[in-house]
Amino acid sequence: MTANPIDENRGVIVRFGPGHVEVVMYKDEPGIYLTNTGALVSEKIAAAAGFPVKALGQTREIQLRKTAALAAIEDEFQSSTEEETIAEGGGFSVISLGMGRHEVRDPNGATLTETPMSRKEAEMMLSKLAPADPVAEVDSEPAEA
């Protein structure tokens, strides 16, 4: 006796088509019809067995589109969470964390803030930590005559 390739514990719908052909569909894979040996069955035979082929085909298409959309969203978030150095100065760095979030790191790579900030705030903090022209920053007070 050979083992049944259909996993009945997975949740299946079984119908009988013309000539008592057993047509099986897994509930989590609507629109894909199999024989009891696991071979694919045409939609014509599935319809003859009583499956609502058109409705299940639409359900299958929706399921495929949702899967593709979720994969695209996950790819977008994965790429948007990769760190990128935006600006550097005096050993300090502004790092983009993705999704409009930034942080400032010291020369040792330690984060200087507890929470992420906007790019503008991070660049402002960097300008205070490492001014573009340190001499000009010190001499910004008017000289006495």
C-alpha cells in the first residue's frame, strides 16, 4: 500500500468528479486542484466536481497579489532601514536610519542621542559638535579695539 501524498491534516476539500475521480483542493491554496495522488487537475474537471472555479480563481489571484505586495513592502522597509552616513565632521557622523530617522555618532561610533531625530536636527547637532571652521566659531565674538 502506498502512502497518500495529500496531507489531509492541512485542511482539504474533497469532491468527486466524472468517473468518480477524486478532486482535492487545499484550503490554503484555493484554485489549485489535485487528484488523490497529487497530480494537477484541470479547472474543467474541478468545475464538474462541483468546485466554484471562477470564485476560487479570484481568491487565488487576490492571495497572490497580497503575497507580492507584502514582499514589496518588506523589501522597501529592509532597504530603508540600512544605515547610511549622511554627513561627517570632526570625527562625528550623521547616520540615516531610514524612514526619515537620523542619529549622530561620536568618533568611537557611540550614539549621542537616545532617540532618532530628523535630518535637520542631526545636521544642526553635527554643526555644533564639529563646526566647519573651528577658528571662525571661536573668533565669532567681536574683537575689542
